[in-house]
Amino acid sequence: RIITLATPNHGTGCCWSPTRHPWQACQDMWRDTLFDTESDFLKALNANARITPDTVMTYATGTDDGQVAADSVHLDGAVNLTIEPETEGGNCIDPSVHNSILNREKVATDSMNFLRYGAAGVSQSILARQSSKP
């Protein structure tokens, strides 16, 4: 099983500076986002992917965490989850909101359950949290 956390699967607009991000793949993803294209890098990344709810889960931070938009994270056929950020801000220069996904207990719990049980594990953890709310 594969879990991606705020991964720019369909590109990112934060690779606009060649001096800050000199990698060609990053520049290609920026162009993909700007012009709604798919670069050779993203084509190779997503080629031959077997994406099902039991093999791939994605997690995004909010609709746009300042680095990667949720619609760039989510993949067709995967379990696609979004968690609202705990703080505001975040942009291409400040990755704090983007990186905050790594420290969220809910993300860790859903990830562990997905690794153990696939999509059913994530559904069960979500149902358990909902039923335990006052």
C-alpha cells in the first residue's frame, strides 16, 4: 500500500523560482500547473499506476496549503482525504502549513489503519471518531 501526504501528484505552483528550485522536475510541475499540461516527469510518475482504494491513499492539507492544492494531491481511484490546517498562512516561501500534516494524530491514525486494512480500515477509523464525538 502507498500513502502520499500533500504530494504534488498533478503539479505545484511553488516551483516558480529557478534559483530556489533548480530541479527540472520542479520547473516542469510549475508549468503543468500554470498551463494545465502534463510534463514528461508527471507522465512517468503516474505511468502504469494501479490505483485502487485498497492500494493508494492520499492526504491533503486543506483545499490549498500554500504549497500544493488538494486537487493536485488527490488521485482518481484512491482513498482521498483532506484535513483542515491547524494554522493559517503558508505559501511558497513558508511551508509550515504544508508540513504540518506530518504531525497530525488523525493523519497518523488513518495511515496506520490504511496500511493494516486498506480502505475499510480508514472507513472504520472515521466512523469510530464520529461515534465518539459528544
